[in-house]
Amino acid sequence: MLKFFHRRPNSSSVIKLGIVGCGVMGWRHARMFRKIAGCTLVAVADVEIKKATSLSERSGNPKTFSSVEEMLDSCDIDAISVVTPDATHVPIALEAIARGKHVLCEKPLAVNRDDAYKLSKAAAAAGVVNMVNFTYRSAPALQRAQALIRDGEIGRVVHVEASYLQSWLSDEEPGWRTDWTKLWRLSSRHGSNGVLGDIGVHVLDFASYPVGDITAVSCRLHSFDELKGVAIGEYILDAHDSAVINVEFSNGALGVIHSTRWASGHSNSLRLRVFGTLGSILIDLDTSSRYLLQFRGRDSNANRWKKVACPVTPNNFDRFIWSIQTGVNDQPDFARGAAIQDIL
């Protein structure tokens, strides 16, 4: 269970951090870590050294390297944050784990089940802190929903509906056609597992964290080649764009989870509805992450929907540093990442 930290432990040690992957998300990781007391960014690495240099200049000038091996050989660090394309997560993380470094890894943990479990076991055997950046675990509404469901506030969960919708493939401005940060997400040759690996992985965690494990799954995937084309330069656009997933949870509840990049009007929309025998819960992050709607009762009286305020919760970056400082590995860890990869 996730912890709600209010004060940092009494520790004079500063966690020295390196970031591997200096694109848009690498810059976000740098910004988040720089906000945390007791943590300092000492190195960044990217195969494109210009990106590493650019991130360094914006982040207090940590040392720059062109590979994770060079960074680990040359720099005294305690932990790394892996912010590279999906297919590179496992080799980079394994290199760091072999040297006793703690690892925060972007989602998905791997591109296949076996590699995900291999990485999870390696981290456990090495005794290093390991976490996956399922971003939306930081949403106070999700944490509150988990507690309400755990405490039986809506009775037995019987049905779940969840969606993660983006619109960038349907946008009028075809910016994605010249943007490699989007194009690789459409190409299996460049390590993409389609919309499942990109945003479906988030909604699978988002739906199952408060409800329970997913024990059965069936899925329809589709790539709309007739709409987006089949190739742009070196990028073969074969990774699927839309996914519709039917699931069963460990308590017998059924669910529908869907995700697409063609959802006009939804730049980045994540929503969850959970229906129980004594009520329902609705989370809509487009509206707010700081409250949820709860329905109590068995009838359809709309007045029974109440807004429930949710206390602020720590983000994954904070939890990662806390885990290193305390020696207690918080969630979501690599084992959780591997379990979600199993569903993928």
C-alpha cells in the first residue's frame, strides 16, 4: 500500500541521481527531481550528446555522457532514472542494477513479459530500490478511491469502465508526421508496443490498482493504416492506434478498458467508473485529480452523487527518493510493472 509521507527522514546523505534519456520526458524528470530536498542531479546521458548537453544546461549543468555505461564508469551516483524508448528500458536498467544502483524506470517496464520479470527478479536479488513511473498513481482521487473500495464503501465491485483517450492522430495540424517523438510510438521496429505500451499501460494500472488484480483478458487492436498511411521515412507505421479490452478482476467483477489516439476533443483524458453493490465511484482527471464523485445507495437518484475531496499525495519521484532514504521500497515497483506487462 502506498504511504502518505509528510516529513522526510533524518538523513544527512544526499541522493546523487543520473538521468538516462534527455528528451521531453527526461526534462520533466529533471524538473521533478530538482524540487526534492535531499536529491541532486549529477549526470545526464543520451546517445544524442546534443540532447544531453541541452538538458544539462537547463538543469544546473550536471555532467553529460553519451551512454549509461560511460556515466556509471565515470560518475559517482546512487540511482538512475530511465527515460528512453521502451525497447531500451531493460538493458539500461540491468546495467545499473548490476552495479548496485537504484532505478526508476518509465513505463512500460519492458516490451515483453519475460524481460519484465527478468528485470523485476534482478532488482529484487540485488536489493536495490526499483519503481515504475505509472504517473497517475500520484492522483489523489485514485488513492482515495482505492481506500474507499478497500473499506467496502461501495460494497462488492461488480463492473468497471476505464478509458484513456488522446487525439493527436486526428488533429488538423499534422505535426506528428515530422515529430520523431510521436513517430516512434507508431513503429514496432522502433520499439513501440502501440497504444497499449504508450498509454494503455497507464489505464490498466489505473483501473486495477483500486479494484484488484486482472485475472482474465481479451482484446481487439487496430491500426488505421488507411487514415495515417503505412510509412513516413524510416518509420513503418504498423503499431496499433486503438485498443478495446475486456477484463475480469480477481473478485469476479467485469470491466471494459479502452484507449485510442483518435479521440477528437480529448487531448489527454483519463477516466474511471467503478460500480459496486452499495454505490459507485467516478474519477475524471479532465475535471480534477483532487476530488472524485461517489454515489451511495441502490437507486438512480442523481442527488446522491457527492463530491469527495481527496488529500494531496506524494508523486512517484518523491516516493523513489524516500524509498532510497528509508530503505523501504514503495509502490509501484518492478513486480507491479511486470504484472501489468503480463496483461499487455
